[in-house]
Amino acid sequence: MKNILVTGGAGFIGSNFIPYFIKSNKELHVINLDLLTYAGNLDNLKEVEGNPRYTFVKGDICDRQLVESIFEKHTISGVIHFAAESHVDNSISGPEAFVRTNINGTFTLLDVARKNWMNSSFEVKDGKGDNRFLHVSTDEVYGTLGKEGLFTEKTPYSPNSPYSASKASSDLLVRSYFHTYGMNVVTTNCSNNYGPKQHNEKLIPTIIRKALSNQPIPIYGDGLNVRDWLYVLDHAKGIDLAFHKGVSGETYNIGGRNERTNLQIVDAICSILDSNSPSKNGKSYKEQITFVKDRAGHDKRYAIDASKLEKDLGWKAEENFESGIMKTIEWYIKAQTE
């Protein structure tokens, strides 16, 4: 049985990915390395607790000695790297943590993997030929779009926040390990994820939580910033495909083709809540919408062209925004009542 190291598996995307990955790959054992910072929660992984093909290790991806011991103990044959500081506001107020985790942590993982899997540049150790490092990144590395156009894998990098700059740096490190050492790497760049288990700080959970607790629902600036929304399980399926079938050295964009302004997002959520969980005061949740000072350097529009992943690997998003947001709201309402 092959052992796959998943980093940051207790976070939002990782904790949706691991149960799907374990269920879909009966021949694999997952070792989840997570520091359990504020964004990591083992309650998100209750469905795999006790599974003989799942092991949790608490620790820091920057701790080289720990990462080396995991590779040695478990003979790691693949890495799927989610672990990252990812909140843009936090990167503005405290960028150092983003540089440390997203850049230095990625370097540590890459370098330990290289030394375990390769004798020298372009010379793979016996039995390690299929070992792969998949790096999970973001569309924010591409910067911002105007009213037209889509990000493709050929779009030049133009990050505008300390967060996106740190992710761009980590992407380039991964690229360098392919071109310099011949290491088997794949990178995925995704659009905004949403779905169950997302941290309260993010936009969609914030809207739902604030609405149901009768608090002001904060929307940055004029609310016209556009994002391409991807249901988290569709993202998990794309990563699984890229890990198993992607071409070494390639990048695959994963997007939901669901562009919405923040105003459209809050309006849709409030409308669903008005129908499914009406406010006790009889008012629409839309009356709680409040506009707040815009984020510094707030990118105006992101949108991904996922054609490469669709054509080359056969991926297709199964959820549109209407079906995905309904499932998401139902999950949060149920979580609040438990």
C-alpha cells in the first residue's frame, strides 16, 4: 500500500479532500500533517477517524526534521500540498507568517521529497519513478482581470497581496524543482472555493453566520468585486485527477465557471435563508447588509478557464452555483443546530 502525505488536511479544502480521496483510492494510505492553527479543525475529519488507511500527525511543514522523519517512517510516495496561510486580510496585517509557511514550508517539503526520491538531477531512485508532488495553489497569483477575459495556465503572474505573492513564490519553487532536478511535480491553481467546513472568516460562512445571528452582514466597498466560485468537492475531484493523471511539470487551472459579484452572493444567500430559515423578526436578511471600508489592494475580478483540465483529464464541475450554495447553506444551518 502506498503512503501519501497530505499537508494541511484539517483545513477547509483538505478536510473535504481527504475523505473523498480515501474513499476513491482503496490502495492508498493518507498521512495528514497539520499544525492545527486557527484554520485547522480535526472535527472536520471525524468521518475518517479510526480508518486504518488514515494517520494524523500534528506538526509544522517548516520543521525539516519532522518532515524527514515522516518520509522515513512511512516511505512517502506522494505529496499533496494544501498547507498554507490563505487569508488575504491577515497577510496585509501580518505578512511574515505567509512568507514562512507558504514559501519556506513549501521549500522544505520539496527538498525533503527530492532527497528521498532522487539520486541527483534527472536521476530517480529505483522504485521511485511514479512518486509525485502535487502543489495546490490559487488563481490570485495571476492578479486581477478587467471586465473581459479569463485566467489560463499561460497568464503571467502578477500577484497583488502578500498572500498571493507568497503563493506565486511557492508555485515558482515547484516549477524550479521540475526544470532543475527533473522532479515529478504538478501544480493546480483554483478559483474561490465554497462549501461545508469552511472557516468562519471567509465570505460565504460570514454571510450565513451574520444573517442567522441578526448581525450586520459586512460587504467590502461597493460589493462589485467578481469571483469565480468553485464547489469544494468539485475541486477535490480535480486534484485527485491531476495527481493521478496530470502530466509532470504541468499546471492545471480548476474553476467553477460561476462568476458572481459579492452583491450577487449575499443577495442569493439572503433569499434562500428568507425562504428556508426566516428571521424571527419577520424582516428579510437583506436588511442586514452593511457596506464597510474596502480591503487594501482588493482585486476587482478573478475568473478561470478550466478548459485544459476538462479536455486533457476529463474533469467537469458537477455543481453549479445554485446547487452548490443550497448544499452549503443546508450544511451550515445543520451545523448550528447540532
